[in-house]
Amino acid sequence: MAWIVEDRLKAYQPARNEPYLTARIKQEVSEKYFPRYPNKRAALLPLFHLIMHEYGYIAAQAIDEAAEFLELTPSQVQDAVTFYEEFRLEKTGRYVVNVCRSISCELCGHQRVLEKMREIFGIEPGETTADDKITLLEVECLGACEQAPCALVNEDLHGQIKPAEFCSQLQQLPAAPGHSTTDDVR
Ligand code: FES
């Protein structure tokens, strides 16, 4: 039996002076989630979601800070964060385009969406455009099979995608740096 080991060190970003877990994030977790659960550890997933929403990914430093805040070891936090596909450890572009590759979308042309993304933006799944605007990912079923092929752009679902039209919409999105708000993609 062979183990496949991924080198997570590649995902680590340099440390920064300001904490990822801002006072606002800590306050929200303390007031909204701690009272709901029997221990601090149970607030780990809500905390991940807050970090993802704020930064678009979960940096190594944020993992350390989350461990300290929730009184866990960094390895416990790392275990949890790497279990879920939707939590990313690497910085992404402003818009993360999650193209569904499960059966309905596959049958309805998810490959054509990827081909058009390749043609227009020059990226493959897992890559980000040079201007840090768009990251392309392939994901499993988004729960909207009746709208296949579909994709999630940050938090907004796009269904019955026509590849050229879809890419044209993406091209028109503002390219300013920073993680987007959902308002940008509506
Ligand atoms: S198969 Fe694509 S949303 Fe379900």
C-alpha cells in the first residue's frame, strides 16, 4: 500500500504583521457561535467560512491563529481545513469560477465551458489568470443539476451556461484587486 503525500508547505504564504483573525471576526465567533456549541472546537467550520469570506482562502498563519483562538493544535485545524474541498489554502483570483464536472453537467457540456475558459483566459482548472482576476476550478455537483451545465462564481450560481456568453460576462467584471463581494457578480 502506498501513501500519496501532498507537500502542503508549498501552499504556505509568508507571515504578515496584521492578524487574519481580526477583532471583528473573533467577536462574531464569540457572540454568535460559542453560545451555540458545547465547546470552542465546534465553532471551527463557521470560523473557516468567515475567513474564506474575508480573504478568499485560509492562509497558514490563519490556521495558527484559529488554533490559538479555539484552543486546538495547528495540526487539528489543518486536518479539518484540508478535509473539505471548498476551503482553499492558496490565494485565488478575485473571482473563483467553480465549474461543475459531475454527471449532469458533464453530459450537458462542462468540457465546452472549460475549453472556452482556456481559449479566452488561457487557464486550466487549478490556475489563475496573470492579473489575479479569475481562478478556475472544477468541483463536484453543485446541487443544481436541472440547470446543467452550471458553475458557481464566488457565491453566485450560473446555470444553463452558454460558454461564450459566460466568458463575456466574466470579462466584464471589474478587475480591481481584493476578494470580491457577491454584488460584483450579480
Ligand atoms: S451535476 Fe452539475 S450541478 Fe449537479
